[in-house]
Amino acid sequence: MDASPLSSRHFLRSTAGSLIALPFLPSLGFRTFAQEKSATPNVPQLSRLEGKLLTTRERLLAHQEQPQCASCHRKIDPIGFGLKNFAAVCKWRTEDGSESKGVGNKKWPIEPAGAFHNGPAFKDYFELRDLIAAKPEQIARGLTEALIEYGLGRPFGFSDEDLAVRILHQSQKQNFEIRTFLHALVGSTDFQMK
């Protein structure tokens, strides 16, 4: 349906947590690639919502009533809403639902609209994709750092800056093709000497 890395099975499957596709999971995956890492503070439970059939937006808005939750969720939830049409098994869908034992079930149309925190709004996945595609250098930098962390088996640090610059330089020459990132990393002395 779409050639964007955001709709790739690998990205969507790696960020899906369960059969219930939570909008912030793909968002966290994207934010890692976009260099917007954040620590999760002491997360309170929402036991007051048990037994209530709420839409995903309703649950997350209730979650944002807690200040320590709102500081992260106002940044990550909108991106996840834009990716919500993709089910946990990566298929396109237009309806979501919830089931609660003893309470019943509820279905609702997916509302993929959102807005980046302090940034532009989008009405659906396609507008979100286009907004993200308009910043290839930022996405490439985040992807590079994530690949270095994974490939070297440790957190990205200041000593990795030269490697990141070399990978970015090589991949930019090839219009940021994913294989160029991988070849540059695997061909580096840093990777081969780890």
C-alpha cells in the first residue's frame, strides 16, 4: 500500500505490544529514530478506569490528567494516533475496539488526526508520513544513532560522533537508502573491532 518505512512490517511489528495496538508504541519507535528519547517517570496506574469501555483517545486523555504522564504523552500520542490505522499485525484498518470481561465490548472508527507537540497538525497517516518525510536529515540522524547502539551493543555516546558523521555522509550520497546505513556501519572499524 505504501513504501514509507513508517508503514513497513518491521517497524510496525517491532513497535506493537499486543493485540491491542497502543498508539504510543509506534510513536516511541519513531521518536527513537527521530532522536527524541525520554525517560519514563513513575507511571501511575489507571485503576479508576477499570471496567469502563473507553476509546483509545479517552484512555490516553485520562492518563494525561497525571502531570508526570502528560509531559511525555502529549509528545508521543499524536504520532501514534497517526499510525493507529495499522493493526498490531500490520494490516490497515478503519475501526478499533475494546472488550472488557463482564462489561461488554465497544467499537469505534479510528481517528488518526493529531499534531506534533509545538508543531504542525495532520489529519491522517498520509499527512503524518509527508511531514516526517520532509525532514530526512533528522530521521537519518536518529536512525544512525539507533543502528550504532544496536550494532555496537551499547548506548550511543560522544565517542561515536565521528562514526555517525561518516555513516550519514555515505548514506546521504545514496539518498538515505537503508542498506547504505547498514553497509557503512558493518564496514566500519568500530563495528569490526567490537
